[in-house]
Amino acid sequence: MERVYKYNNGKYEELGIDWSGWPADGIWEVQDAKQQLLVKRDDIKMMPPFLPALKMKTDECTEYIVANLGSNYSTRQVAELAAEFYSRLVTEKEFPETFL
């Protein structure tokens, strides 16, 4: 197997792996079947599936944090309150169907 690159705007971008035979060790996605070009699934940057839906709740999360935060607080306390807000949100019966 050999990595395949494309020159684009003054730099090389990796396209995938040229292969023959049978790929192993992981989940692979066919990038270009005509060129026998595969990309290992772990190498594809993917957005977590519910990230856009969770980001829609940023204002509500901020309000929750402000309402539950004392005057002297640490960044850890802010992070814990955010985690608490989102953990409650994702355990509700309506989530994630509400966002689909």
C-alpha cells in the first residue's frame, strides 16, 4: 500500500492509499474506485453527530451556568456546570429526536 497525494495551492494533500489485494486492520472507505484509492476511516475527520444540535443549546447552557454559579468560581466549576447541563439534556426522552 502506498499513500497518494495531490498538489493543491502550493502544498500536497493526502488523498488516500493506493492498494491492491484486500485491505486489513480497520474500516476503510472507497475514495475513488477507478483508481483503487482507499481512505482509512480513522483518518477522516468527522463531526460528532449531535454537535450541531448541542451547539443550538449554547444560550440555554450559558443561562444555566450563570444561574447556578456563585461569585467566586473556577473554570473547573464552569466546566462541571456545562457538563451537568448537557448530560441532563441528552438523557431527556425527547433528545435527540427533537433535533432530527
